[in-house]
Amino acid sequence: NAGVTQTPKFQVLKTGQSMTLQCAQDMNHEYMSWYRQDPGMGLRLIHYSVGAGITDQGEVPNGYNVSRSTTEDFPLRLLSAAPSQTSVYFCASRAFPGALSSPLHFGNGTRLTVT
Amino acid sequence: AQTVTQSQPEMSVQEAETVTLSCTYDTSESDYYLFWYKQPPSRQMILVIRQEAYKQQNATENRFSVNFQKAAKSFSLKISDSQLGDAAMYFCAYCNSGGYQKVTFGTGTKLQVIP
């Protein structure tokens, strides 16, 4: 079982460039989410989705776009990268709707540097 | 919105000793779930333990246990017989029962284990 797969693992962008971080899961989870991790800030929710066609903003959505066309995939798009978006990005999924006890399953993260 | 606070940015413990990591949260809900995740240097996020708000009995997983004080909105993690492999970032997380059951994380505590 692959679980949650994120690509790429590392990426360097120049300011103003665009890119898409890929996330796929094979657990049939309806809930998928993107977090960014910065030193001293913990994990902050960017966007999340509870099924195909349903997305919503988290606490730090500015500069990021998402869409959900299938249950398996939840890509995160940076339209015009800025140095403030330098971070480690995690995709995570969980069963939904379901027991609150269902934990998040995480990908291995993407380290993004914007110069 | 729920908030999760981890007031100890860094902690250290001697190998084989016991350490307690603190976590407090703010919520108006009566039903929710709490989690502790571990993030070793590999960057992988690993579920350590979880606790349902309606259960009075504190959760235990081998050397890991929690002290859940619902009225005080406190959820501390105790690690007994600390091992070198316990060195990691530890994140406290809250999952709300309403809406889309978003998961909110604290800022993390970096645990160092001294041989």
C-alpha cells in the first residue's frame, strides 16, 4: 500500500515562477489537505477538500490554488512563487465522514525553496 | 476557531528517564479528538497516540501516555524510559467534531534525548 504519495521531494523556484505540487492517495479517503511547515510555526493548513469538487480554505490560503477532480488526487498550485512560500509542504488525508479517531496520513513532504 | 498551544519549543531528557510535553487547546466544542504526532529528522509524520474527549481514561501506547484534563483543556504527553529514537519534533493536534473535521496543529516541541 503506497498511502499518500507526494512529488517532488525537493524543488527550487525563482520568484514569479509557477508550479504544481502533486499529491495522490490510494486509501479512498475523501478528506485531503495541504499544510505548510515553517520553523516555530508548526503545521498550518493551506487548503483542504472533503471530496471531488469540494474544497475550502485553511488558515494560510493566499498564493495557493487547489482543485479536486478525483478522490485520489489533490494538487496544490503556486501561481506566482514568492520567497515567503519557501517552506516544507505536506499533503495529508483521512477517512471522512467517519470517526473522529481517524488520524491523518501524511506524505513525506516537499521542500520548496523560492529564490 | 480552535487553537493549539505548545509552550515548550525545546525539551531535553536523559536516556531512560521520563519527560512530559505540554499542550493546551481552546475550543467551545464538547466532542473532539486529540492527537500527538512525532516527526523524526526523516521528516515523516508518525501518529503516537490519540484521545477522545468523551473518554475519561487516559490513553496509553506502550511507553507513551497522556494526561488529559478536559476542564483545563490540557493534553500532555508523557514518555517513559526515553530512548535515543524518541528524539524528534512532537506536535499536538486537535480535530473538531463539527463541519469538515479540520485538524489544527500546535507549533511543536523539539525533544532531545541525552545518552
